[in-house]
Amino acid sequence: MSNVAGSGCEILVPFNERKPLKEIERSIVKTYRKNIWSKFIKAIKDYKLVEDGDKIAVAISGGKDSLLMAKLFQELQRHGQMKFDLEFIAMDPGYHEDIKKLLIDNCKYLNIPVNIFESGIFNIVDNIAQDYPCYMCARMRRGALYSKAQELGCNKLALGHHFDDVIETTLLNVLYSGNFKTMLPKLKSSNFKGLHLIRPLYYINERHIERFTQNSGIWPLNCACMVAAKKIGNKRYEIKDLIKQMKQNFMDVDKSIFRAAQNVNMDSILGWEKDGEKHSYLDFYDED
């Protein structure tokens, strides 16, 4: 890993030199057809993430996930059967100049026509939520992206969360929040009418995204957060390590965690919440 001077942020450095754009684009549907392209298409079909007439705002953070997602959408638009429009948007929350330059350079090289807008979120978060910056930052980022997507006339906002994000979130909620909630592939915005959030990388493993990025020679941003860089430790990293440890003894434990959210047995749980109202299994228990 290398560090951009003065930024407080690590950047994932690839093993190889940056490959020609045509070769990078070809590898998506050839070299990574099974582990990336096919899983991208499967998520879109399974959850109806993209439909004719959509105008999709593709959120570009500059990280490996969002850069790949942008290229996947471009390939789908070129070769897919659906007709839809794309807007590539990147929010600048207060990046160091070197970080922003790298973001712009990556998008230019990858032929991603990105629309960058400023929000100043890093300064706001540092002032109001120093103890828990990541949670507040994520919420504010989401709101800023929704607002920009709506301004551009989009009906969907695509985020680059992948398979590992989904299972880590599920386990985080179970172990630290005492509830069973997962990261959904599609959901309606509660504050921005008519906008839907979609996660087209839902089935794609992070290791395949990392391999694509490194083999392509792309230098993506990591977190790039000036606030979180001051913090030590992160529960999500702990969960990531825990899952790695469990996989040593239980093969495909990550897939089991994912399937658990697909196979909730309502007859065998103590309680649940629906539309803000809590229910107990005793409410539906028939005494003999």
C-alpha cells in the first residue's frame, strides 16, 4: 500500500502497469465473465434493477467498486437489450487535492464522463460527529447523492456495495445491534420521492473486484476520509476478519450468511418489525 503525501489516506497500488482501456473493457466480458459480468447481469435480472426507460445515477467514489460498476454499466448499455440513460456522479466531500486529482485521472483514463460536485461533508462530520464519523458521513453522503440524482432527473441511484458488504452488514447487525437486517439490492428512498437505490454488484465477491483492479493497473482511492484517518479500529474490519477466520473451518460460511437472509422462517423467530411496528410470535400463538 502507498500513501498520498499529506492526505492521511492509503491508496491500493496494483501489481501491474495500467493496461490499455480497450483491454480493460474486453476483460470484463471475457476474463471476468464468470465471476464479475455474469453475476452483475444475474443481480440485475433477479431483482429487476435496470428497466427500459431508466435514468440511472451511478455513484463514483473513486474506489475499486464504483469504478468497476461504472464500466459494467457502460458495457450493459453498449451490449444489453434494455434502453436506459446514465449519469456518472462523484461527490467531493472535501478531498485532499492529490486525491481529487487521482479520481479525475482514473475517470478520464477509463472514459467515465464523471460529474463532480462539492459537499464539504468532511468538515461538517468532523465538527458534529467526531466519535462516530463513518456512520454520519455515510448518511450525509447518501443524502447528497440522492439530491444530485434527483436534480439530474434520475429515477435510480446505483451504489457499489458488493457481496462481502452484504454479509458483513448482516453479521454486524446480529452481533452488535441485536437485530437481523441485511443490505437490500433495491429499495425506495423515503425522503426523495420516485428515487430507488440499487446495488448491482450484489453477487460479486470483493476478491474478484480486487483482482480485476490490480490486473488492470488501476489505482483506486481507498476511504480518502480526513476524519476517519485519525481513528483506530473499525467494527467492519473486525467482522471482515471474523468471517475470514470462520471460513478456515466452515467452507462457504459467507454464502450461508447470505442465504440466511433469503430463508427467514417466520414460524421460528421470536419477533419481527414491519413498517415500524413490532410483533411477537406470541401475538399469533394459538393456545389449545
